Amino acid sequence: MINGTPLPHGVNNYLKSNLSTNEKILISISCGLDSTVLFDLITKSEYLKNKNIYYLIFDHQKRSEGKYEIKQFIKFYNLSNKNLFLKRVSLKNKIKGFQEKSRSIRYNFLYNFSKKRNIENIFLGHHLDDLNETFFMRKIQQSGAVGLSNIFSDKFKNLKLHRPLSKYTKKQIKRYANRNKLIWFEDRTNLELDFTRNKIRHFLYSDKHLSKINQERLIFSKASYIRSLYKGFFKYNKNKIFEIEIEKFNNLNENLKFLVINSFYYKNRFLLKKQIRDENIRNLIKILNSNIQNGKERSIFSGKIGVFKKKIYINLT
């Protein structure tokens, strides 16, 4: 579904609904189309004080022309001020999992950067096409209902992640940029088919495909309640340690047990080094079904499970 509200009104309404005028925000900028439009809309809205808007540009150093583009971007938009910061990401372009590793570096840097400056609100340029691409990617990776029901998290640790463009298509965003004579720089590596996401983007380029995927994504998004199923069974204790309500859990049928564990790991996915697999979940269910009360500490996916004072705990080490 394409949002009929004009971009300036949509973003301005989003800011008024989610922030007070004196809050600090950080805009993550790539100098590409999406983050450029986001930057333009937020600054032109004049809802927030200029001194409270921070700009962070990531340079992945993948392209020789990248440094020149960043300099031109800063000059054109007159961003040479104390609220502008540049972070160079050093990763080899062809390494396995480049996009996932660079994403992890960006988010961890955003967290540490924001913590030092008491910033809680991070603005990202993701749009509707990004949502559908990620949904389709998760389908290919056989993600469960929990993962498909929530494509973009609205939090990273204690940071609030804002995506005011997520209801707008790439075409709408580009139309706005051209109409307002903005400049941005296209990353030529986005056209290279070495990365899975680029292949998916190429495949979904047809409006017919995108429309179908968008409809399916919306259906899953309405089942968002399954993301919180774990709350009645896994209770946070401290330092990545959770108490398991074992009796309540073992009264569930196997399908519900699977969804509960899936939702627990999805909620804590930023603590994990890799994605959980179905076999890992089935193994944990088997352990919890056994007489673990008298057992020793055992290794499980991304941690250990054991007994302390007759209570069962899982430690995500």
C-alpha cells in the first residue's frame, strides 16, 4: 500500500507524535538517496532545535570515489559544524557476510556514540521497499512466524530506532528528491549481484512481485503478539541470565513451545553471534522436557542452562 500523505507532512506528523521539540536525535547518513531525503525532511520541518540534531556519516571505504562524495555532500548541505561526525568502517568488500558484519559494526558504534552524548533517538532512512526486501530475504532463509512478524526492530539495546520513511516507496522518495533538487550519490555496489540483498532487489523490481510480497508482509505484521510469547515463561534476572518457568512451559504443546523459544531468542537476537536454527530450538525443548532439576549445567545454543536454588536458568553467554 502506497502512503497517500505527502512526505513533508508524513515526516512532520511522525516527529510530533514521537518526540518533544527539545529532544536530541541522531540521523545516520550514507549520502545516498534515502538518508539524504530523511535529512532534508527533518531539517526543513524545523520541529527540532538545530543544536539537538546530530549527523553521523558512515564511510565503508568500498569505493575510491567515496571520500570525494562525502566531501561534496558536506559542502553542498553546509554540514561543517560540531554536530557532524564521520565513522570509517574497515571491512573487505568481498568477505563472507560483509553486509551483516558492517551492519553490526554500525549499530554498535551508534550505540556507543549515542550513549556518550545522551542521545536516545536514532533516525534511519529505511523505506517500504527495504521492508519488503528484508521480509522476502527472511522467507528465503526459512525464518519462522516470529521473525516474519517484525521485520525492523524499533529498539537496539536502549536506543529508539525511528524510520519515518517506512510507509513510502523508493519511487515516492526519489520523486521528492528530484522535485526539491536534492543531490545524493548512488552506491554502484548496490547494482552488483555479489550480495544476496542485491539479487533480491533485482528480482522484486517488478511491481507485481513487490505488491504480492507487501500483502503477505502485512498479514504477518498483524500477528505481532507472537513476539511477546516468551514473557510468561522467560523472566530476566541479570547479566544475560533468565529464569525459566519450567512447569508452565512444559504444559504447552510442542508447537507453542517452539514459538515461545523462538520469540525469546528473537527478542535477544542482538546478544547472539549467529542466528538460531530449528534444530537448536528442538534441542532446547528436549532438554527442558528432561529431568533437568537434578542435572548439571549443560551447553545450549549461545549459552548454558542450569539449576540454582531449585530454579532453572538460561545464561546467554
